[in-house]
Amino acid sequence: MKTLAAQPIQIGIDSFVSAVADPATGLTMTPIERMRNLLEEVERADQVGLDAFGVGEHHRREFFDSAPAVILAAAAARTKQIRLNSAVTVLSADDHPSEQRRHGAQRR
């Protein structure tokens, strides 16, 4: 029987970049303030040696992460070691493989 080698545990953080209140003032942060704080969080996670940081994708008013690739690119410019990844990807009903085949067949 083949045994698998033990893999080291990796620790990371996922964020949905939600609109949150500033702990000092109680006021809801603007999208610019929240994004600035998020990038500082990613930098700090990198500095303390966390393995990964993921950013979700949402298209609702209370979240600021509708373009995670752009956010992760900004984070990559500010970090050295941490693995950056998408934590959530929104899939449309139109993206289902059977729909793609059907639409592809119609285009031919």
C-alpha cells in the first residue's frame, strides 16, 4: 500500500472585501479606504509569513471585490512571498458547459 508523504499545513486568509465600519469612528469606510486597508492587510500577512491570501468575487453593494484579479495584482505589487489567489468565482448560468456547447453550435 502506497502512503502519502505528510504535507505541511498552510495558513492563509480569505477576504470578501465587505463594507465595514471603521473601528475608531464607527463610520462605514469608503471603497477607497476599505481597499487601502485590505492592501495593508495583505502586506502584513506577507510580512508575518502567512502562506496565502485569497480575495472573493461579489457583485453586491456591500462588497468591493467585483474584480478580484485587479485587487490581487495590486497586492502582488506590494508583497514578496505570499501566495495570492481567488477565494470565490461567480459563475453565470450562461457559462455552464452545456450552454457553451449550445451557443457554440448556433454560431457555426
